[in-house]
Amino acid sequence: MKKFVLIFLIIWSGATSTNIYGQDITQKTQTVYFPSFYHLIHDPGTTSLGIGYEHMIANSFAVGGEFFVLTNFSDNVSLYFIGNFKYYPIKTKVGNMYADIGLGYRQNRPRDDVFHSFIGLAHIGWKFIFKNGFVIEPGIGIGFYGNEKYRPDMVSRLVFGWAF
């Protein structure tokens, strides 16, 4: 958690102290992104690799979806399919603050067992869109996973992508 806050503050200070963010970001209505650092806070050895898409449907609202694989590189692999809805309450030249909710499906494979469950996620964060369209999106949230007794769980994410 402390590392996440530190990374967020470094990115924030770098983006606000230089003029790399440029023109009006409201014209960029689509984003393709890679949820590269999505992990469960109770299991810090997990990391993810996947792809996602987001489309602005109104000035402050977007819909999207993502697929990613979450693993700890030893005995646990989870596949996620998530559809989400984002709301952008604050927009600046630096980026947009967002809050999102997502519903989806997860297939978890710890060792030889397979678990299927519905999931619900909620995040808050900041979407930085730079002049060339590059996107960095740090966020933190909570996940609700079906059929597991130690849930809900805190999640953090760092997304890289391209807005056009």
C-alpha cells in the first residue's frame, strides 16, 4: 500500500511539474489498456497481464471491459472477465479522477482444483492522459468474490494504455 501511494505521488508530481499533458483530453473517447499491475493486497506476490477497452458514452461516463490473468507464479492462476462502468467527477488538464464499478466472472485454479465465481469490483483512481495519447491509470479498490469466505479484498492496479 505504501509503495502504491508513493508511485501515485511521483507520477502526480511529474505530470503537474512538466508540460507533457498538452491539449484537450476530452476529444480522446476510446482507450485500449493493459492492466499490468493488478494485484490483491493480501497476496502481494500476485501480478497480472491482460487487455481492456474503454469508450466514453457521455462527457463524464464510460463503459468498458477487460480480460486478464492473475497469478502468483507458483500455484495459483485466475482468469478474469469484467465489464465496468466509469464515472469521471473531476476533469483537469493533468487527467481525470474516476470511480468505477465492475461485474464479472472469475475462474480460479489453485493447485488441482477449479473454482468459478461471480465478482464485483469498485475502484477509485486517476487517469493521466499525456499529449501523445499515452495513459497511466493508478487506482485502488475493493473486490467482492463469490464462494470464498475471506472476501472482500482490497485491490490495487496500475494500468498502461493508449487513448485515441
